[in-house]
Amino acid sequence: MALNEFEGTVMLVSHDRALLRAVCDEFWLVTKGGVEPFDGDLDDYQQFLRDEARRMREQAAAEQKVIA
């Protein structure tokens, strides 16, 4: 409740999805040596991670074909 009523800015790093859903207005993506706004909610982020994992698997498989 205190975090929701706070008028300033708080940077919160957590793996607690319930806490993040309860108090966060926006999300930022820390990746590839930088920080950028993430356009979406936690469900969108979960899908983003799935898509990234799939892309990495496909890239690794393509690289294996080149090597073979």
C-alpha cells in the first residue's frame, strides 16, 4: 500500500510477480548492455522471453547446420 501511495519514483527489482503486478506502472527491459522501456505487462514479458528462447534455439540450430 505504501508503494502505491508514494508520489515519487521507485525502481523495484523483483521476481515476485504478484508484487510487480500490484505496484508497477511501467516495466523496463535490461538486456544487451542497456536499458529500454518495455511496452507491455508481465504477460507480454513472459511471451517475449518465450519468443527470445525460440529465436535462440533456431539460431543455434542454423549455426549447427552450417558447421556440419
